Amino acid sequence: MKELFPHHATTGDITVRVSVSFLAEQSEPAKGRWFWAYHIRIENNGVRPVKLVSREWIISDGRGTRNEVRGEGVVGEQPLLEPGASFDYVSGCPLTTPTGAMEGRYFMIGADGSRFAVDIPRFPLLAPAVTG
């Protein structure tokens, strides 16, 4: 059985899980465009609420070109995760190569006002081999 979230990282009380899917219907290899969707689940395994305030992604393509993306929240939200709760969202990533990878960090604020970073595990972006 395939694991729903094969990529995961835990930082302190926070676990980030990732599942990625290649979207053939949104990709145009003949035009140098490949597209993936990724599903993220952020779990608060601690005893205090935490709020996700911003993110930092490092996106690498098959040529080794790195692109850093920073922004507030995720999918337009800054979710508050109560103890034992999780937050799921889906987003996408286009590349100009059929392979690449993503990784990064979420920046959180604890109930006590402390600020900390949480690792997003590195995960591959791989288009299936095209056979003719």
C-alpha cells in the first residue's frame, strides 16, 4: 500500500507531511512545461497552539537552477493549529524541466509569542518517463 504522505519532517512538536502528484493534463512537455500538485499536512503534536505566519521555499529544477520563494501564510491563510490539530492544503509548482525538487521552511509563532522555523521535507518533482 502506498503511503499517503511519503515525505515528512518533524521539528519540535510540528510534523510536515507531503504528497506530490504529476499533473499530465496541465503539463506541455513539447513546450517545456511540467506541472505538479503537492498536498501538505501540518500537524501540531504539542500542547500549545501555533500559528503559521510565513513560508520559504527552495525550488530546484533539473538543471540545478534554484528559485527561492517567500511569502506570508499558505494559500492565502495564516492557520492557527490547536494542539492535536492539523491543517491541509494543496498547491502547485510548474517547472521548465521534467525533474526537480522542493524543500523549505514554515515560520511559526507559539502561544507564548516565541518564533520558530519548521522544516518542510525535501521532495522530488518527477515526471513519468515518456515512452514512444
